[in-house]
Amino acid sequence: MGLEQSGSAPEPVAAILVDARPEEHLNQVEHSVNTELVVPIEEPVNAGDPDDLWQRIRLGYQLDLSNLPESVARQRKWYIDNPHYLKAVFSRAEPFIYYITDQLEQAGLPLELALLPIVESTYDPLAYSPSHAAGLWQFIPSTAKQFGLDRNPWYDGRRDIVSSTNAAIKYLTYLYNRFDNDWLLALAAYNSGEGYVSKSISKNRKADKPLDFWSIRLPKETRNYVPQLLALASLIDTPSAHKIELPFIANAPYFEIIELEHQVALQTVMEVSGMDRSLFNRLNPAFRRSTTPPTGQHTLLFPYENANSFRAALITTSQKDWIPHTEYAVVAGDTLSQIAEKFGTPLSWINVRNNLNSSRLKIGQILIIPHDEETTTFTSANPSFKNTRYRVVRGDSLSQIAARFKTSVKSLQQQNGLRTDAIKIDQYLNIRTATNRSTDENLRKLSYKVRSGDSLYMIAAKFDLNIRDITNWNKISRDEYLQPGQRLTLFINRLRI
């Protein structure tokens, strides 16, 4: 579940994000420190302000923090030597850590686990790893599906704060029971998989060796993963002994959860509630489009000062006023005329609203179905995006147009239902591009390590990219043979993967 390690240090101590700049969110840093360290015997904090969340977490500790090995001391020293990192992750944690602590306590789990998202994602709900792990708890797709986290064109449950926390608690509880009530083995399995840990235990059992976390064979990332959590727990337990200052985080809810019974446009929600876009996206990162999903119940999170106005509007506003259009994903067998009939919308409105030049549709293509003629003229429900209707002129190519508008060839193909790069003079293209704000919030630079069997085609498909973009970013040929271990720079939109 953890982020992939990278770098050249012989013994990685941390795989972490050192600041909040978007281009470095997925860059991971490894550090080596003096290994000749002795762990001091510490007296735990026994008293504190009842309004202080850190004290509540301390009182809920269940892991043994005595006689910690040298690997924990190395990791703790790194944290102490990098106060800027601690400051950044505690700031990111503030909106979420009370809720997670409260849910862990209700489940009877160790409250040290409230620190686990620091190790997993640096408390970034939009964190994404090369192994396709996403969200605060870094669920990979298969585990997410196993624990009931949905993913569709509108929504990714791995990034839903409430749903993913519930799934993580279920998964951690399962692993704890699976490994005979041993939390260190459960955490190792959360990171590297229960199969790997089980096989390592079996090998030690056959060799008549100890079966604890510190004795079994584990991947390098996992050997450092558990010490990272223990080091954080020991620092929180006795901050003054290590000369670090913890920021005050109130032992009180940061947000309120409001359930939705129908689809809403997110821009309308922000306008009604008066909520800042950046904070709204931070609390509600699971939504991948400008609206909530068209079916099913979903929740939105609001700071308490914004919740009341939104709740009042839900009661007094007609359902049709919450959404100016419907977003429809094309399925096999669909035709434009059938879709128009299904929604009772004139075909001409759909053509104009989606800048369609032909009746050809692509499976998975998203169509905007306007509710009235006024909404056929494009006005984005998400001001973080800009839409342009472009007429092809002589000499244009799809790659040149993509470069001019700072988008990708694949994105242009998807937006316009194109199966090839071929375009015609006077053809109109719908070009939806991100403004600077959207790019800053959702675009991430990813250093991808080529694996055995990888090809440019496979990597492009895995991250929803175009091969031409990958070759341009890395200044390589389309026909170049990729070597295992080779590093590729990718720019991914975290809401599209």
C-alpha cells in the first residue's frame, strides 16, 4: 500500500514528500543517516490538555514503543533533522486526523494508526503511486474492490475520506486477526501484501527461526515502512524529549458529513455554501467530474461554518436547480438519437453542447445532456477548465494543436471521438484545457521505474497518456527499447487515473 521507493541510498529511511509543490508530490526522497545510534529510554507523556488531539492519540496507544531497534532510531533522527517535513505533513493532516482518530477509537484499534497516512501518503488524499495506489490510505484497485470502494468515471472511492477510512479499518482489522493479533506483521502485510508476509513466516517456521516482524524476510520498503510509523509514534509520545514542537490540533471535528440523495453540480455546491474551491477539493477529492455521480447516495464534507448554508439550500431548492445538465457515459450500442430520446432532449441541443461534428460515438465517451436550450451554449461547470472551439487550418497536425493548447494528443482524441491522428481542414475540434489553478492542483510529475515486460504502449495505457507525450517528455524514440530499471518522467492528471 506504500509508495514505491526510489533513489540510490543503500538503506532508505523514508519515502516522503518534502513540500506541497504539485510537481514534487510524487517525487520520493531517500536518506541515509548514521546507523550508530542508541534508542534512549523515554518516559511517556501522562497528562495534557483534554482539548489536544495529540494527547487523545497518546492515550490510545497500543503498540510497544520500548526497546525499539536501531532502524527506528535512524528513521526518528531523520524526522528530527527535517522539521520542515513534519510541519508540512501535520498541516496536511489537520482536516482529517480527528475523524480518523475517532473512527479508529470506535473500532478499538491502536490510535498510532492515525499516523499511518503520513507514511502512506503524507496525508495527501490525491496521492498516487506508480503501483496505482491512491488516496490517504493508498489502496490499490484490487484491494479497494475487495473492501467495497467503488470507482467509475465520476467517482473514486479510494480518495473518499469517509469511505476509504472505513475500508482501511476493515482491512487492518482483518490483517490483525489474520496474523495472530500481531500489529507489526499486520502493518507489514498492509504494505507488501498478506501473501508475501505469510510465505516469509512459513519459511522461518520451517527453518525453526523466530516469526516476528524483525526476524522474517521482507522487501526493503516494508522493512523501513513499519519503523517509520513507530518513529512517528515515539516522537508524538515524547515530543519534548526530542526537542520538537507539535502544532495544536483541536480534539474536535473539522468537518461535517452531509448525505446527498440526488446529483449536484460541484460548482453550485461551492457557490451555495460559500466554500473555497481549494478547501472543497481537499475535503472532497473523490469526485472526478464537475458533478457528483448521477445515481446512488454520496456524501460531501464541509467545515462547520459552511455546512449550515448548504443544508438549508438542500431543503429549499428544487432538485432540478442543482444540476444544469446530465453527464452520460456512452455504452456499447448507443446512438445519438437513442440517447436524445432517452433523456427527452432534442438531438440538436446535444450536438451543439458537445461540439459534435458527426454521429460517431466512442464507448466511455462522456456526453453533456443539457436540460434546457439555454445550457446548450458551453459554460463550464468547473471554472478550473477552459473550453475552446478550434477550426483546423492548413498545416495543422493533432500534435501541434495539442502542444499549442498545452494538452495531449490522447486528450484531444477522447474529447472529439477521434480514433486516429487524422484531421481535416475546416474541421472543428472541442479543446478542453486546464487553467493554471487546475493544473497546480491535479497535475503531478511522476518518476516511473520501467519494469520487465513494460512497453511505451503499456505505460501509456496504464496512466491514460499518449505515447507521443511520453517520448517528448523523455526525449526518446517511439521505437526505443525500454530497459528494466530505466526511469521515465510522466505528467499525470490525478483525477483521470
